[in-house]
Amino acid sequence: MTCQSSQSTILKNRYIVTETKKYVSLDPLDGDSTVNLPVFDMIYAKPIEVGQDEQLYSLVLKSFRYDIEHRIVELVVKNNIFFSDGSLITTEDVAFSILRMALTRPKFPMIRDIVGLQSWAESSNPLEIYPQGISIENRRIRIKFSKEVRRPLSRLALQLFSIIPKRCVDLRRNTLVCDEIPTSGLYTIEDEGSSYISFVKRWSALPGLAENIVFEYSNLSQASEVSSGSNLRKVIATNESIVWPRSFAYFYEKGFHLTLRPKSRFDLLYLNPDKEIFASNDNRSVFKKVFYEKLSEVGLDDDIEGSIFTSIMPGYLPLKDLAKGLDKEKVNFVKADKVIYWSSRLPENSPGLKAVKLTLDEFGLKGVRDDRNFDLQLGSTGFWPIDPMGDLQMLFTPGLHKSLEAIARDPMMQKKIEDLQDLDGETLDEEAKKFSRYMFDKGIFNVYKYNQRLYLTNFEPRVSLVTVATSPWQFFVTNDE
């Protein structure tokens, strides 16, 4: 593909990513990394997909169901569906996407309850066989669980279950062996550079799909300066933390439409308990107290929060109810020579980053910014409003997120999360509030602000305001059949 054709594609449909850098891996097992997610949504199919109306559908399955009484998920794979290289997507390929997850993350919700999982994982070459609870007959896959599980079909819509050819994986090492991985999704990568990726439609499985979409990795200031009155169809994917302190009115005046997601995301300060400076609860508590004070100084003030559950979810507690325990004095703080901190795409003027720097100054600590072996990290994540407790369990699955491993191995926290799974109504709200307080007092995973993911477009997109995350291609779907 020539540079000229790349530019002509860019002028059609542009999806501008401001929250992360370009992807770092195309291995489905890295589908929990934020930098990879938008690309995975373009090039890979999962066993199940979530539509704009929150309804489940599939690109690769003829049918799917969960038999609650017998605790069995049944998936029936379509005939004559193909990878981007023309090879057939087989029933084994679909089942293998589940098998790799089972081997790599055996404690993942739903996965851990597959019958015979542990003995299978301990066998000499598990990827060459199936656990007792997974069987294949013709185009039918059955997954048997040892107990009732919540929303197993929804879990199969996660990017971690992205489908690739089984032949592209070394079955003994569980590593990729294909130089180029054939894709199973609606689009494939046509061209890419250091700051862009050009996708071309490969499969008309759904009506109205755009022929070409280009990802551009940029910052918000640069992205929003392009004239919104041009013929471009442009989507800027961002969030409130990056937009701050600009108001939504600023973008309306520039001619952008705003598509907002539910306020189910939050910004957080992660204090690594594996590092000496934050090993003690006292040090974490004192540091967090000053951090909250600095957030007020930089202008966040009334927007400061502390509960891991946002105000639209069970378990929410306002900061004033949580912060009663922050009464330790700064003199108790044990210093270190330096503090290594990390934040991904937060601008320098973001309240979290400014407050961290001011807090370090307050204690006379030298701050060094590095994404490796950090003492503290500023991040952002969130929960699906329809099933926040299930997402909570997934977030803290041991072995799922390397950066959260120190807190994920807390047995008391895991017990509390497990106890929340079968509750509802007022009982759930009451117990979830206790969990919010436990997490706040622990001082490791410190929520400080709620934010909405938002999309700025120079056209009116046909997307719902309900879903938490929207696949990039969905913005460019037209009424064309």
C-alpha cells in the first residue's frame, strides 16, 4: 500500500485514540491490556459479542445457550466461516480460545468452575487434550460447570477469548508460532506505521460496515484542532480525565457531538505494597491523606471520590463517610530515596498527576517517572453497570493483571468478593458498602475520581448511550444494507 492510498483512507473514517499508545501485542492472551483492546475489537471475533442494545450475538456461532439447571454452556459453530487467510474457522479453533484462557488464567470467573479443570491443568500437555468439562461433537461445544455460574456467556465476549487458528500456537509452550496471525473479526490490518493503523473490511457479516477505518494515535489537543466541518468522519475516543479542565461546552462550540458512557469508570492511585515505601498501611494512609489534600488544591475539590463502586452502583459511599479513618499525621511517614511513579496517557495538567507531584514534594521525595518496577501508578478502569460484582471478581482475578497481583493475592479481599456474587437488593448494597470501606482502609487501590468515557464526533453516530464500551467500527456503521 502506498503512502498516497494511506492518506486517502485517513480522509474517510478516522478513529483517534487519545487514551493509550499503539498496541503492543496481538496475542489474545494479552486481551486484558488497554492498549490492545481497540485493535482486538477490529480484527478478532470472540465466541460471543455484545451489541449496542446489550444483547448478545455471535459472528461465529449458529446458536448459544446456558442451561442453568444442568450448568452447561452449549455453543454451536457456524459452517463456512473463514479466517483472513481463507482457512476455515473450525469448532476446535473456537474451543481452543477457551482452552488457552483456562490454562493461562485458571482462577478466572467461570473458567475456574469448569469440571475437571485442575487435574487437566496438571497434566503433561494440557493443550493437546480437553478437561472433563469440555467436549466437542461435530460443530457443538459443551462446557460443564461444577456449580452454577453467573453470566458465563457474557464472559465469552471478552477480548481474552479472541479466536485465532489453533495451528498458530505451540501446544507445549502456549506461545504464538505464526509470523502473521490470520484474523477472525470484521476487519484486518491493511497498513500501519508508528502512529496509525489502517483497517480494511474483510467480512460483510453485518450490514452497513465501513470499507476502511484508520486508527490514529494522538493527543486530544491535536485531534480536536482539525476542522469538524470537513468531510471527514472522525471519532475521538477519550475520557473526562483527559478532557479536564475543558468543559463539554468547549467541544460543542467546536462543532463536535458528544457520546457519553455511563459513569462507571474511575481514576485510581495504586500504591504498590510490594515496595518498601508502601509496604505498611500507615505509610499508605498518610500518603493518601496528603494526596487527597493536593487534589483539592489543584481544583478537583467537589469531584473527589473514594468508593470503588460509583454512584450508579450498589455499594457506593461518599468520600466524607470513608475518609473518617484518614487521621494519621504526616510525621509518621517513612521516607525513601526516590519514588518511581507511572501514568500512561494522563496529560501533565491532569489533577491526579499534579497531585502526585505535589504530594511527593510535600514529603521531600524525588519522583522518577518510569513504567517498570513502579512504586505507585495512576490508572483508570471501571465496571459493567449491569454486572459490577462480576467485573469486580474479574478485575482482581489472581494472575490476570500483573500490576494488581500484590492486592489480588489478599485472601480476605477475595473472600469478600466471593461473598458478594450471590447477593442482590439491599443486602448486596449493604455488603458492597462494607467492601468499599475495606478497600479504602487498605490504601492500596485508591479511587479518587469518577469519570465517563466519551467520544467526540464530527457527525451524529448511530450508537447507543447504554454500553460501557463501544467497538470502534460501530461508530461508522451506516444504514446501507
